[in-house]
Amino acid sequence: MTDISGSSAWFERGFVTYSNLAKTEMIGVLADMIDHHGAVSEPVAKAMAEGALRNSRAQVSLSITGVARPGGGTETKPVDMVSFAWSNRLHTAVETQQFKGDHEQIHTQAAAYALRGLLELLERRER
């Protein structure tokens, strides 16, 4: 997204909170929530999106948390499971999807899905 000329006018910042500790320290996701629901869950995705807004001047945010590597999944949270959240400070939408393919394909599909959801959020806001 930031490869686009002039993106600094609309892209305020990003958080890479790969570890659970980063989620708690950088964007305020409660450790108890991660312990209870797991990092890959709709409640954590929601807290991530809302935490990104609390810790920035952004008007909208999106979060992605998922299992995309072989060996990282479980029976209840398979490798292709990804949770998303999109927030605009007034409303946060959450959703979980499963994608098929290898690690790179899952990442690509998840990124495209997340951006489509962000566009939908922005379009709703303009109506």
C-alpha cells in the first residue's frame, strides 16, 4: 500500500504485532483475552483493530490474525484459518475465513480479503 506515491497522505501507520507480547504492548490487547480465545480468534482480531485506532490518528483500521504455516494449526484452528477485523471508531466488523493453498497463497488471499473488507467499510461510510 505504501508503494503508491503520496500514500503518506492517507496511510498513517501500521503495527506488526506478530507475537502475543507485541499485541499487548503495542496495541493494548489484553493478555487474558489472548489466553482465553487464542491469538487467532475474532475477539482478538477485534481488539487488534480497535487497539490500532486507539494508538494512532487513523480513522479506519484492519487487523489480520491467522495460522498459515504447516504445523501451526490445530483441529479447532486449522492452518488455513484467518480472523479479520475492520474498524472505523464507531463500528467494528469481524469475520473468520478459511483459505486454500500453500503459505504464500494463503497470505495473498488473506491480504486481498482484508483490503476488500476495508474498501467495503469505507464505502459504507461514504453513504
